[in-house]
Amino acid sequence: MAHIELCNITKRFKKITALDNISLDVKDKEFFVLFGPAGAGKTTILKTIAGVEFPDGGHVKMDGRIMNLIEPAKRNVSMVFENYALYPHISVYDNIASPMRSPLYKKDEEHIKKEVYRVASMMKIDHLMERLPSQLSNGQRQRVALGRCIVREPNVFLMDEPLAHLDAKLRHFMRAELKEMQCSFDTTTIYVTHDYLEAMSLGDRIGIINEGRIEQIGTSDEVYYTPANEFVAKLMGEPEVNIFKVNLINQNNRLKVKMLGQEKLFDIQEDAAKVLLKHHSNEVDLGIRGIDIDLSFSKKDDEYMHGTVYSLEPIGNKSVLIVDVNGQLIRLIAPNDLKADLDSDIFIKFNMNNALFFNCKDKTFLVRHRQEELAKGVA
């Protein structure tokens, strides 16, 4: 168990700044997820906490104690590396057992055997115990690395994309297992992923990283429904959120939205309008997620906008439909059995209750349209 603090951490590799004055506060026993694109600095943060990398500036603290000069072996952290980092000359059994045979954390062999087989059964690799890492698939190696991490009781678990190389079915299963294991870990876990589903389902809180900087820290609901900026909004969700420039029109003391070349003006609720009026600009970016768009092959009312089918991609239990509305490509979720010819006419309607508004200059979040429901916890 540990309370982890990163205080103004900076890390450079020659001319590249991997971490740029990052500060984090991970609570004791929290499952904290670091999420972001490749090269954002997620792994460097883990290595800095583990002591594998030394920061050029700032402090790493565990339970209030500065750990910068403490050797990695004495920090009592357990880490899963993205590249497995298994011992190639010893068996799966001995790889998993190795943390409990180290001089600092040595256990008796009876205890080791019991724990190794418990973890191996959980990872579904108990039939591979005598094999060498070279005799395993990438997915099996990753499960061995994950098993080696969780077999003992460290102060901190550091997990660097532990499910990345598993097949889809096993990844889904292991995500559920990790969620269940959270309750029994009884320790602090920092988990790195580039999969937004993993981030949202596993994390007590999510830290979103980009180019060595923290964009936002919050719960899954906070980063999804009130993203700090357009970058965060685009990361969370599939298909990617639609974002485009719109005009704000003051009509009879009511603020309305003009968008996508439509004659109709769309209403804005009063609470959101108050925030947008303070913005002092008649141009903003509007974000709308694919799940908040309805479709029809006939115009039901003046809320529906005319477009043409640009593409249709069935992906199992749903389809991703892209509609061209006056040159703007709009992505939305459609039924998996939808049939639509390319370039055929279609009509779409936005659920403006869930619209997001951003500053069109610096791309920061301004307001979510449906403020009162969000305050009550209704998504």
C-alpha cells in the first residue's frame, strides 16, 4: 500500500522532453490508469516511479518519503513491462516464482508453489509451467509477465499495457479478471493503456497524457462527458467524436446554433447559453458523439438534416456510418443490419442535449449542453 506523488517531474532524453513538469497524486489503494497515444510518456512515468529512470527535475514520493535516490529493488514495486522482460533461461514456473526468491522478499518454497499455481491458474497458463519463454506465444509470455507481477504483495503494482498482445476474447476476459482482482489487490495500482475501454472500465481515475503533459485527470464519467479539450474528447469513444465549427446567433434574446449550412437554428439550453455568452465569440466548436445521432431515410421534421451516405462499416453488433452533410463528414452508430447504398440520401438528427462546446481557438472545453442532468449524475 502506498500513496504516490509525482511533484513537477521533468525527464529528457537528449533533445526530447519525455515528461514536461508533470505532477500526479495517486491515492493509497487506488487503481489509477494512465491513458494516451503512443509516445505520450506513459511508460516513462512508470519507470520513473519504479526507479528505472531518474528524473531530471522534481521528486517522486511514496507515503511522503522522497524516493529519488532509493534503489529500484528497495522501493517494493512490482512491474509488468510491455516487452515482457522474462528470464529466457528459466521455466515459466521459475519466472513467476522469481520475485518471491529475491533476497529482500524471500518466501519458503511451499508458499511459493502455492502462490505460483494460484496465479498460473488465474492466467490460464498452469499447463505451461515447464516451458521456456522461447516456447511460448506472445500472449502467453504476457500472461507470464502479468503473473510474475501479481504473485507477491508489493506496495505498488505498475502495469505497462499488460493486455496489449492478447487476443480479443482473452483480453476481454482478463479485463474482467483485473476488475475483480482490484478488490483483492489491496494495494496501489498504476496501469498504462492505449485502449479507452480498458481505461474507462478499470480506472478509479484516469490521467490522460499527451506529449509529456497531463491533459486531464478525472473519473471515466468526467473525462467522457466533460473532456478538458478536444484532444481528450477525440480519445474517448468509438467512433471518434464529431467536432466542427458552428455560429452562435442571438435571436430574440435566445442563443441558438447555426451549423452545417442549415437554415434552421438549433436551440441551446439556458445554463449552457449563459456560459457561451461569457465566451464573447460568435464562433465555437461543437462536439457530438456518434451515439447521439439518429438517422432516417425520410425527413421526419425540421430537426433532421439532409446528407448522403459516404461509407458504411459493419463491425459486429453495430455499424459505423459516415454521412456527408454539406462537405462535413459525420460519424454515427447505426444498427448492424442497416443497408444503405453509397451516395444515397439520408437524414440525421443530433441529440443536442449531449452536445459539447469548445473554444475554437485553443480547443479547450467550454460547456456541456445538458448541465443539470450531469450534475445529478445522469449520463
